[in-house]
Amino acid sequence: MNELSPTGYDSQTDPVLNRHHSGRRFIVAILAALVIALVIVWRRGNGETDQNAETAPELSTSTIPTAEPNRPATVRTVAEGDLPANLFLECGHFDANDTAAILSSAEDVFDLSRLRIGRELRFFFEDGDARAVRMEYDRDTERKVVVSRDADTFTAQEEPIAYEVTQETAIGTIDDFFYVDAMDAGLSEATVLEVADLFAFDVDFTTDIRMGDSFVIVYEKRRRNGTDASDGRILAAKFVNAGTPFFAYRFETEGRGRYYDAEGRELERQFLKAPLSYRKITSGFTGARLHPITKTVTAHYQIDYAAPVGTPVVASARGTVSSAGWEGGWGNIVRLTHDNGYTTHYGHLSAFAEGIRSNIPVERGEVIGYVGSTGWSTGPHLDYGMRLNGSPVNPLTLDLPKGAPLSGAAMDAFQESRADYEELFR
């Protein structure tokens, strides 16, 4: 809509003035074209070409050098309201057919129609080719999605992000509180929170911290293309609380890195405190409860968590699926076997997660099913139970054990790795 003058008169709607302006614009356009033509002839006569002409840079994009020769990257940060198709067109010169092909090629890798605000898209070009030959998108701090173009064919794959990594050590004493003092020692906010998570079952960082407590954190400092990036892994950590030292060492075994204490026991507690995000506990662990359906008093050696239908239910500890199916009053139920003689069950599920079946290993926190109200149930909830060597235990009062200790060659390798930090931790 055109903005009106203070009198409400809009000159752009006056047909007489419009004819007058149109004639004048036509004359100006002819003169401008003649001037441009004369400039081009003059520049060619002096050996100049259009390649030396400056062009105005596009807003919110930039060009960065890369390790690949003759392939500069146009970088665009995804902003609120950006549509992937528009970004692909503006920055990579991909038309609608190209965009459809890109999304199709990446569908088994990542959904590129769901770009996150603040993330970067990078478009790489080769001389003489108007369309980008490569596009990159960081799906997180560790992995990127790479789309490559060969003529009109697109392929997509996931690649690790390459960083320049150095080992750094942050040493500090609590003068204020841990968050502030750790960041003053050089740790990023994310690393500070990770340290708190590592020691969460030994130290309550909201109530247990004392003036004079100390810490030593060995971690990976990362840079990317010469610019500081997010911190990498914590390699080892020591926290002294009220004179008691606690240790965490990262060690890889069975193809996965985990954290262990000085005795080689997995630092992460074996069980989660709850296997889902729930609204409330509707029935607790008790030897006598009036059953809402049978109206008889029976033992209820499990916890009922009320939650909406479809809420993801996760394995509370690493283990193996012993069964997954329908069991009468339990409805759909998953039973897991864990280390140290523990078993758990997850009843009244609306559905099982894809791939959940007998003898399948699952990780702590892996989704195994979804809250429902199947079997003998009066409303959507999860019936969660735990047993130790066949006897029921209350998950809410359980003194959560650490994971199983390393043994044999793995323990020997761990002790050798741990020795690298002994001098630093004294």
C-alpha cells in the first residue's frame, strides 16, 4: 500500500501526472542507457573488463576462505522467518527442482526443511558454475550434513566437523560459587554444566559447595577456521569438596567413551531417577493398595507415573530387552535385564519404539516405548517396577549404584591412562 500525503492525496493515482511522469522516465531511461554504453566502450578500449567491477555485498552473508582451492564459501546464518527454499535459491542459486532433489537426497540423513535459527549454511562454488557444487549445514557441534552436486545429481552424507584441538587445563578455587569461578578459570558455560553433571551424584552444586573447594579440569579447547569454537570433551577432572576429592576420567571401551572414578567404576549412576517426564506419581511403592479395577487390596511394588498418551518412555539403565509384548493386565510391557542383578519393567504402553524386541541391547536413556493405558488401567500412565535378584525394590529410595567396574585388560589400560593425570591432580 502507498503511503498517503498529509492531505490524503496520492499523486501516484493521478492519471495526468502519471502520463507526464511516464514520458519523463522514458527520456531518462534512454539517456542512462546511452551513458552506460559509452562507459562500456571506453573501458573496453582501455583494457578493462566487467570482472573488476565492485558489487554490493548481500546482507547477512559472507565469504570465507576454506582449505579447498578455488572453492570459496558463501555463508548464511539462518534467521527467523527464513525458508530453506529461499536460502538455497539466494545463496546457492538452486531452483525449485534443485531444492526438491536436495531434500530428497538428504531424507535419510537429515531433514533439511527444518533448519534451526542461528545455524550456518555454507555454499561452495567452482569457477564457471553458477550453482553451488557443495552445501554444508551443521546439525550440531560434532556433525555436519554435506550435500554434493554433480551436474543435476545430488548426494548427501553426514561428516564429522573438523576442529583444531589442543589440551587445556582449568585450575581454580571457589571464592564466589562454582559457576563463576569455573568460567573465570577459562571454561565455557557448557563445560561448567557438564562438570556439575559428572559429579552430580557425589556433590550437590547448589548446597554442598564450600569456600576453599577446588577443581582441576583437563579438557579439549577447539578452534575452527581460526576461530574459537565450543569446547570439546572433558578428559579428566578433580573436584575437592569439603576436603574430600572426587575424580572423573574419560576412558573408551567397547567403542564408546565413558567416565570412571579412580577405582575404574563407571561414574554415571546405573539408573535414571525416572524413565520419563511425568506429571505426578499416582501410586507409590506399597505392600497394600486398593486396586482401582479389581477393588481388592494387593501389593503394589512399582511406581505409577501419570503422563499423557504418547510420552516417550526410556530405558532407566543400559541393558537387554528380555521381552516386549502383551501380558494380560500389564497390557503392552517391556522388560529389561541390567547389570548387577537388576531388572525393570515398563507397563501399559501404547506402543513400542521401533526395533524394540527380545535380546536387543538398549542404552540408558534410549526410547523403548510410549505411555498408554493398555491392559488393566484406568488412565494413561506408566507402571515402572524394579527388582534386584528377583526381589522388588523401591526405585524412589534406591541408593543408586555406580556402573560395573572395569576388569582385565580394560582395567589395565584404564589405570595406564589415569596415570597421565596423577602429577597434575596431586
